[in-house]
Amino acid sequence: MRILKNLIFPFSAIVGQENVKKSLILNAINPSIGGVLIKGDKGTGKTTAVRALADLLPPIRVVKGCPFNCDPEDKDSLCDSCKSGDYEVEEKKMRVVELPLGATEDRVVGSINLEKALREGIKALEPGILAEANRNILYVDEINLLDDNLVDVLLDAAAYGVNVVEREGISLAHPSNFILVGTMNPAEGDLRLQLSDRIGLHISVQSLLDLEDRVQIMNRREEFEKDPTAFRKVYQEQQEHIQASIIQARHNLNKVMVPRIIMELIARISLDMGVDGHRADIAILKTAKTIAAYRGQEQVNYRHVEEAALLVLGERVHKQSCDQEQIRKKVEDAQSQMQDEKDKEKEEQSSAEERNIRQDQSQGVSVSSEESEGKAKGMQLKSNDEREETPEAEEEGVDIKKLLKMKGKKKKRLYGRSVDSKTEKGRYIKSRLPRGDSRDVAIDATLRAAALHSEGSIKVRSDDIRHKVRKHGARASIAVVVDISGSMISDRKANRVKGIMDSIIQDTNRHQDKISVIGFKGKEAEVIVPTTKRASSFQEQIDRITVGGTTPLASGMKKGLEILRKENKKGEFVPFMVILTDGMPNVGIEEGPIPDALKIAEKLQEDEILTIVINFEQTARYGRDMNMELAIASGGRYYDVQELENPGAAVNKILDFERNNLWPKA
């Protein structure tokens, strides 16, 4: 154990990344802040900082021998075992408990203790990761890749501070209050919004650009690897100083006062930045209090709020990063608004006093006239232009809901953490009763089921057999069926098509999806880009796209359907069709342009292929909205971006919207 301890890089020796270190220390002082989410590229020291915190944390008092680390001072949160009798108290080091991405639900929540079931014939809980994490730090590396079923477990535990175990004949609840620390690389996908919202501080880290800092990082790493013990001794005094500051700040925390004007300032900042809900406000308040306590101050001031707002809101709002200067401006604007309102209130009060004096001096003045004047002032309305600004070009496409003309039927999740695997590939996440002819037996779950009726040696019966539920990262195979007919002025349409395709290719590269591009014009469709994960290699084909001729929509959809059916059989990528058209087909295959297209749309729905129809060009409709009919027949969605100057950016936002908001969990 001593050797392992010496391998921990000292927290105080970490170069730069001040916001990360500050956020971790603040959560160690005040766990009610809600944890920290650290976003950044690989190799920026995220994991090093989190693991180094473990060695820095002061000890906690726990019930001796309790697997849940129950707090002897908090009688209400004791587990059933601790409530039932006398207990001894001991001190334990706080530690970082890691939740691996490959952990099964049984390992996280807890399951039956096989040894006790076999030796003693009793059903006892084998505590899981949530039990170990109680009153400690729960660390999830690559938290955005965590399986959805484990995210649900974390959300429940974070919301109630209790983990409820209901499995294999065991029914038990135990405390599970932890500081959640997650790290992620945004390039590998987003974090589920429900979990992201529950984490108090959102921090972004980048590689250090200062030459001296980078040299210092290399020097310190070299010294540490040569002799970890000697290196740690160099920073021992700094480590002890930080630890003492954390302990003192915990004592100071309840003494810190928050004036009402500070609360109003926080509320104004959140409103001005368009923050949803109230969790961010509360997180800013708690963080500002903790900063004040850490600095030995008894009252929260504007600087504390500014510092806290940067940690809470800097990476939280609409995926837009805010630096310190922007946050400072928001705080100054809010202060200015508050001062203006205060001055205005004083002026109105002074005016009211003057009017009262004049009324006393002249009884002939009509009170009703003053009341009507006040009402007139209060009833002034803004004109339409003042109330609602016209969206600027860069704002077009931001409100995707306005572009969404028809919602489709809910289907399986397109993007996200993971989807059920149809093969024996993928991570084993939990077990289930057998279905079909699968040979993927869950040995651990089968043994636990058999242990319930076995004594001594395990006797497995057929009804004890459990199969594995596996999941793999959810990626899409996108077939883009695009109208390159001559229904518009050729040059303008060609440029719009190329702009949209460039955006989609960038999007699929970023999310590691597959893509195929099928263009239709003339009598039939052609495959412009075959199914690939490296669509950028086919940029020349995209640049050579020309438009003209008739509109064989059904032919394009048919070819796209054939490609996606092959992908669906492999079971690794979710099939997804994007149809870009003006909805004016004029070339059919068998029955006619419109009936043929609608028939293929119905097959898309039968095969459960996710579909969106996007109208990207202006044409005469003649009273019929073919795109709407396609969306209905395919069970998909219909978006209209024809009036936007930059439809490519809008299509990217549509894909992100589909990815994050609309498709339900697997």
C-alpha cells in the first residue's frame, strides 16, 4: 500500500490547470456543490489531477466495519445495520473510487454475496461501487461514454443520496452521497443532459501553450519517475498547507453570510445567460460561499460571485464557452442594472414625495389625473420591433424547433452512449433471462441465481441460466439521398448542395459515423460516395457534383434503402436516412413518381430505419406538400431550411438536435 501511495503524483506539483485544481478543492470543502465535470483533450492532466486529490483529502469519521462508510454524527442517514446496535468510530482517509466504463450494473449497485449464500445459506448484499463511494469521491473517466443504464443509476443516487438494491431476493437501501467527478473529451460525444445538469462545476482544460510551463511539466514528470518518494517530500509542506486550508474552510463554511443583493446578482447573471432551471443559481451561490470560506472571509462579495460564475457557467450554457472576461462583463452588467433600478426607485420615491407635498399645498389638484398619468406610464408597451428582434443570419437554424414541421414516431436511440448489441461483441453491462438461441451466458449472474437454492456446492438448474446484455457505442450509418436535379438555377443549387454535404461530412467525421451519398437526377440515382467512415477522402467527388435534369426521387430512396438494409444486418451501426429534396419528384420506377416514393417511405418505416426529410430549396408546391407525406409514410421527421442563407450549418444543428434531444434512450 505504501508503494502505491508513492506512485501518486502530488496535487501541489501539477503545473497550471488552476481552475481544475480550484474546482476539486472547493468540492472537497463543500460536497453539496455537486461535483465537477472536466472537459478537455487527451493528455491535459485531467485524470492526474483527480487521482492526486485522493492523497490530499483529510480523513472522515465513519462507523467502524460499516461497508457504507456511515457517518456516526448523522443518525438519520445510518444504514439498517448501524441503526440496530452500538458501534465504534474510526477515522478513514477519503478516497477516489473509480467507476470503470466496463462495470456491470451488479458491480455498481451491488448484488448477492456468493460466499455467504453458499456457506451460510443466507441472502446478503455484496456492496457495490456506490457503497464504496459514499462520503468519498466517485470518479468516472470518459463519463460521456458511460452506458445509459449506469447513468440512470447515478442520477437516482445523486438525486436522493440513497442507493436502492432490488435484485436476487435482496431488498436493501443504503446511503450513497458522493462527490461526482467526471472527465471527458468532447470530441468523443456529449454527456447526457440530465447528468450534465446535476454536476455543479463545468471546467474546460486545454494544453498549455507557454513554453516554460511545458518544459516544467516534463522536468517534474522526469523527477517523479526517477524517485517518487524524494519528489513527494519536496512538495510535502505544500500538500499539508492545502489540506489544512481545506479543513479550516470546512469549519468556516457555515459562518459565511450571503447578502440578499448577492443572491439577486446571481439570479440576474443566470437570467442574462439564458440558464435553464435553478440548479446553476444554487451552484453559484454554494461555490461563492465556499470560495469565501477558503479565503477566510465571512461574507460573499462580487468577486466571489464572478469567480464562482466562471466555474459553474463557463462551459454549461448552450455549448458556448465563456472566459473570465465575458463572465466579468456579465457581472458588471448585472451590477449596473441593479444600480440603475435602485436609482430609478429613489427618483420615483422622491417624485412621489414631491407630489404629496404639492397635494397638501393645493387641495384643488385632481388625484385621478396623477393616477391616470402613473397608469399611462406603467402601461407603455413596446412596438413589435422593440419586443422581438429579427433573427440575424448567424442566429438562423439555432431554434431547430421552428424548422421542425412534423414530428415522427419515437424509435430507438440514434446517437449517444450505447445501444444494445445484436452480437457477442460489446461491453457486458447486465444479465437477463434467456431469449432465443444465444450462447452468451452470464456466468456470474447464473452462479448467483443458483446460489439462492444451493448449499455447499453450487447446483445450476436450467432456470438459473442468465444471458449477457451487451452494449456498444452508438454510431450511425447515414445514407444521404440528395436532390441534384435541375429544379433550380444550377450554380446556386450546386453550391447549396456542396455546402450541405461538406457540413454533413464534417459532422460524421466528428462523431465517427459512416456515410454514403446518393444523388438523384435524370432517370435514376447514382452513388456519389460509397459507405465509408472516411468521407473526407471523397471530397473530390463532392466538389464535382453538377445539377440538372429531372427528379427521380424514388430511385434515390430505393438505392439508399438497399445500402441501409445491408448495414442493418451487421447490427453495429444504426441505419439513418437523410433525404434532401424540394419534394417535387417527376420520374417514377413502376407506378409513378409520387406513389413509388411513398411506397419506399413505407418500407423505411417497416424496416425501422430512422428518417428525416429536409427541404432545402424553394419551389412551387401546387397545393401538395410531398415532403410532409414522405415524413408521415416513413415515420420520420420533416424540417424546412429553404429560407436560410446557410442551410449546411442548419443541417448540422438538426443532426445534433436528433442526436441529443429527440430520440429516446435505448
